[in-house]
Amino acid sequence: MAEGSPQASPLRVVVLIPLRDDWVSAAELIRRLDQALLAQPYSAEILLVDDGSRQECHPADFPAQFAAIRNIKVLRLRRNLGHQRAIAIGLVHIEQSIPCDAVLVMDGDGEDTPAGALQLLHEFTGQSAIFAKRSRRTESSVFRVFYQLYKLVHYLLTGVKVQVGNFSILPSKYLGTLAVTSELWNHYSAAVIRSGLPLTTTPIPRGYRITGSSKMNFVTLAAHGMSAISVYGDIVGVRILLGSMLGSLMAALGIVVVIAIRVFTSRAIPGWATYSIAALAIIFIQFVSMALSFTFTFLSSRINLSFVPLRDYELFVDGVQVIWPNG
């Protein structure tokens, strides 16, 4: 909601926080968020999505009283699904069970700050989703190098620049669309972009972890990146198909040039033409095989029924626990 705009009642906000075992950080983040929301025109609820934690959530870890937050619930999943799918299930659960005006998605480790949350809320008008565009990052140099490499690969394959993460605010009216968007199961922000919903960004610096260290490493970064790219599977498939066709055409042209040199000139070294044609023929066959493979894969994906979050999310929900005020 824009500052200074009139409204009859407080903006009802559900704060969606996916986490696994990071209960101490989440409790401290919620305490800080409660302090930040004091004297603000917002009515906030917290939904923690427990993504298969090995540690139990103890209500005693959370403060006895909150001033601005109405309640805190834990949505328990039957198994660990990963950050993005935990967000997907949380969004559909909110769409089905929790009336609200907006959903604020943030991590529970402290890198998404209460100050950043307030900035998103102040800029929220209900007409578009707003995503935080990081104006400062806090990861190690090695992580940043791999992250920049991922952004380059993502852009080359999809034509879309990576600018945002999970930290965002959504109008509740968007939840119905996202609930039937299959891509939401793989990557939240990419699904919002692919769905064509109005979206804007705002620069917000990344904060620092409250406790512990990041669990993101090369393997998880690669998996996260492939999940984001998979949302653009049709675009990636067409680009690779065109690249394969161009490669096969260049290989075929190379074969023609080699034959022309061998037949019409005396410059060819004995045996050179045979080896060159054999090598180019192998390259040609590989490119044609790649093109056919991606063509059939793309066509198959168009006729198969995909995962639909609204239809399938309950398979993974183990239950809901109210930890405040009834914990």
C-alpha cells in the first residue's frame, strides 16, 4: 500500500516463510518484524512452511507476546521438497485457507530484513507484484562468481535476465492464477514472470544471517538454477533446436567445401578429405540427433498433464499447527 493512501481497514498481510530447521533465526526474525510493524497500518499473520525439518519447532522459542502480529502457524510438509516447492505449497494453502489482501514472501534466516519488508509494504498498491532487486549481496566471492556464471547461462538459454529472488509481495488476487500455474512447482519468481502477471522491482539490500551459515553450495545452486531454467523449457528447447539446426547446416556446408576442395583443386593432402568428411559427418549426425531429441521432448511435454499445485499440493501437507497465541 502506498504511504498516505486512505483505507478503511488495515491491510491484511500473510508473511510466508519457508524454512528447514532454522527455528531460532525465524523466531528472532519474527520478533524484529513485529517491532518494525508497530504503529503501521497492517494486520499481519505468519505462516512458517516446515520443509521436512529434522528438529521440532518449540513454541517456547518464540516470544510470549507480539504487538503487531496476530498469529503464527506452522504448515508441516511430509518430506523435504526444497525451498521453491515449499513456497508453492504455502501460496496455495493461503489461497485456499487464509483470507488476506497480500502475501509477503521472505526467507527466515535474516537475509530478508524487516526494513526491506516494510519497504515492500509501503510500495504495495495491490496492482502488481513487487520483488526485491538486490542492491547489495553478502555471499562469498566464490559464490558470487558461480552466481554470475549462472546468470549468464540463464540469459543465453532463456533470454531473461536474473534480477530477483524470493523476497516479494503479491496481491492476493494473483494467488488463484499461480495456484494453477505448473511452473510454480519448480521456481516461484520465474513462475510469476512466466504467468504474465504485472511485476515491478525495487532495490533492497540483502541483510545478514541471524545464526548459522548458508546451506547453499555449488550443488544446490546448480539445482536451483536448473529449476529456474526449467520454467522456460519451451524457450530453451526452441533455442537449442535452432542452434542444433544451425550447427548441422554448418557441418553439411563444411562437407560440401571439403568435397569441392578435393575434387576441384590439387591442394588437398592425401587422406585429409576422408578424415575431414568423417569428422564433419559425425558432427552433423550429433546435431541432427540433438534437434530431433529436443523436438520430441518438447512435443511430448505439450501433451502431458503437468503437476498442478492447486490439485496436488495436499499430498505433501502433514498438518497445520498454531504456535502462537494458542501454542
